[in-house]
Amino acid sequence: MKTLGHILKRYTAWVWSLLGPLGIWGVFVITFADSALLGMPVDAVVAAYVYNNRSHFLIYVVLASAGSALGSVPLYLLGYLGGEKVLRKRIPEERFLKIHASFESHEFWALMFPAMLPPPFPFKIFVLGAAVFEMRFVHFLAAIFGGRFVRFLLLSLLTLWLGPKVADLLGSLFRQHFPWVLAALAGVLLLWMYLRLRRKQVRHNSEPGC
């Protein structure tokens, strides 16, 4: 455990040495790299930036969201060019069909909702799915930006309230109670969609001639 902790500490120091010269754009670069290449400690970095410069927290949220959205483009192109074979190689058939059904019914929410969730949720599978199931590119970028914006805004507000260690705390809670967190978020989303549809129905019924 001590060796692992030492490795993580050196890795974190190396990441910060790369981001330091970039200033405010370091948030954009690390979220872009996280989406395009491999997993990076984005939540901890965003939390540290926000904590050290609180007046700019909303700028960090926007840059982090934009970096995540644009960094997902290479994977989108891979899915678009590779077709279903790329996705089917990575997930079981049953899961493939469920993801396909979610994109068929509500493609925007099928991508935005997973974009809100931190690791270890396998978000890149949904990025591939968006390409395979031919989601419009503009909607693709908007869904990821919107989902990441919600995620990083919540993280930033909690950081301003509780401090930068909140990223580690939230990550630990999410990993330990993944099914419950997922069920709670799904319940909130379903309730929001229900209220939204009900409001539209009430508005429609109140229009003249209905």
C-alpha cells in the first residue's frame, strides 16, 4: 500500500508539473486528455483549481466541460468508422441491445446522463454507442458538455463548501455504493422527465381548440 501511495503521489506531482505552465487552460487540457486518451485524475485537478481560485470556478467548469466534449471526438470518429463491430467487441450482446434501445428512445439523455457520472462508470462505451447509432454530431457535443457541466458544477460547489478533498470522498463513495448512486440518479432523472412531459401535456390541454 505504501508503494502504491508513493506511485500515486509521484504521478500526481508529474501531472501538476505539466499543467502548471498552462495556467487556466490546464483544466481544458487534462479533461481533453482524459476523454481522448486514458483516465486522468480530472476531478481532483478541477477541485484543486477551483479551491485555489474560487472567483473563477465557473470558468473552470466551462473549460472542463468543453475539454471533455472535444476530447471525446476521436473516440466518436473511431465508433463512426468502425461501426457496430467496435462496440460489440467491448460489451455483451444484452448490454449492446439496452444501449441501442436507450439511444433509440432518448438519444440526448442516453448520452448526457452517463456524462454526469464519474469513474468507474464506463462512459466511453456510450461515446462509442453515440457514433454507432448515428447520433447527430452537434447533439453529441451538446449532450457531453451538458452532462459534464452538471458534474463539474456540483463538484465545484461542494469543493467551495467542503474543500478540495471532496473529490476523493465522492469518488470513494461512488465506487463503494455504485448501484445505489446510479439508482438514485436514475430516479431523479425519471422524475424530472415525468414532470417535464406532464407540464407539456397540461400546456397542450390548456391551448384553445384542445
